[in-house]
Amino acid sequence: EVNLALDNISCQNEDASGSGIQFVLYEQSSCQSGAGWGAPVYCADKLLNGDQVNVKDYISPGMDYYIMIDGFTGQHCNFDITMSIVGGTGGDCLLPIELLSFEGADKGDYNALFWETASEKDNKGFHLQRSLPSSNNQRFEDIAFIPSNAGNSLGATYDFNDFSFTDGAINYYRLKQEDLDGTLHYHKIIAIDNRSGRDAEIYTIKPNPASDFFMVEVMNPKASEYRLELFDLSGKLLASEVLVQDGEILNARVDIESLAQGVYTYRVISDFGFESGKVVKR
């Protein structure tokens, strides 16, 4: 049995025809966008706290299923959902791997990466990926493939030394695990700060608090270009300034005279990462 329990349901704008959660189950033979789902195989509505949905009679092996949950009659609802599997062999829903840990450390000349699994099933191996955040996104690239060490369904330990990391920056790593059939699964991202003790970049915002303007300065710059972005607390971009060379530092002046008093956030972005913080307008 596959049971789904809904709790902590809170819906707004109750309709005269009823209130609660609407649960809809769709069946497909392959991954498809919502436009191709067709008619649902199961639907339940007006679900309230503690109501359970058992879909065991509506699911079949080898098929893909999509669950859509929304408020009845278009209500906005908040809720928690818990899924439990009762019966079966216990292996039907076993994930390819159970990752216990994924860690890294700065070893000076290289970054040491190590991870451990508690169990593995049909695991071909791991693609170790590395990324540096750019101003627009965080793009990961494969730097190594490490085959599975596990026998049967046992877990294993892994390690890799990255000698091609970017010095003086924050390096980000991610595990991309591949099944024997080519299916990919992505795991958590970790960061290793390789700036400490290496003539690290120094970011300065002054004055802070500020009234009419503040200056942003970067000492020991590693990149050729830096940009400061200023936001209000809702995330709205208020200003964007490119830092210019001034002797051995890069700096920019940011005018805030027209802004209301309060707290604002900033980011200084380069190809090597970003530094963020808060500035107060008084």
C-alpha cells in the first residue's frame, strides 16, 4: 500500500461548495509535461487534516505517476504531506544509493573530497562536478568519474583529490550519481573556501551606516571585473555599479540619497564568486 497523509491544512477564501485539499493522480508511460497527462486515474477532494489517500489500487509497476495537489475550487492552501509504503518486499522503492556524507577540505595544494554511502543498488558510479558561481548562474562541470566500489547492496567510501581547483576563490562541488541504466541523480552541493591565507580578497563597505552614499572597495582582487548590486529586503534590484581600478584597489560609489531609511542588502559579484552583506541607510 502507498498511503499519503495530509496534515496542517489551512485554506483561504472558503467557497460555499466546500473547502479543503484536492488530490489528483495521473498515470503516464513516460515522463511528460502537464499538457500531455490526459484524464486522471484517481481524484479526491475536500480533504481535511488527517485525511489519508491510499492509491495502491491505481498504480502499476513500470509506469510514471504525477500527483497534483491544490485547493478545492481554486483556494490557496498550505499543507504538509507524508508518504508511507506498507507491505511489499521493501526493495521496490530502494533508491540507487543512500548517501551518508559528502565533505571536502582545503589541503593547500589540492582540495580533498570524500563521501560515504550506506547502501547502493545498480550504481554505476559518481560524476564529481565543480563550479564557480558567475553573475548569472552556477554551472557545474564534470571533473572526474569514480566507479562504484560497493558489492551487492553494501555501502562504500570514496575520495578524490582536486589539484585543478581555482585558488583564491570559493570552489563548489556536487555529486551526480549514475545508475547502470544511465539514469542520473543529483546530490547536495558543498563549498570549499580557498581564499584564507592566500592574499584573500578584502571587501569593504564604508561608511556603514550611510546617509547619501557609500563606497565599496575590493583589495587583492582576483578577477578583472567586479559589480555591486543593491537590493531592498523584498529582493528588488535598486542599483548596479561596476567597480573601477583606483591604484591597487577596485572601488565604486553607490548613491543612496533617494532611498528611504532602512536596511538594504548588497552583493559584490565576480567570476570567482560573490560577497554579500547589509548596509544601513540612516
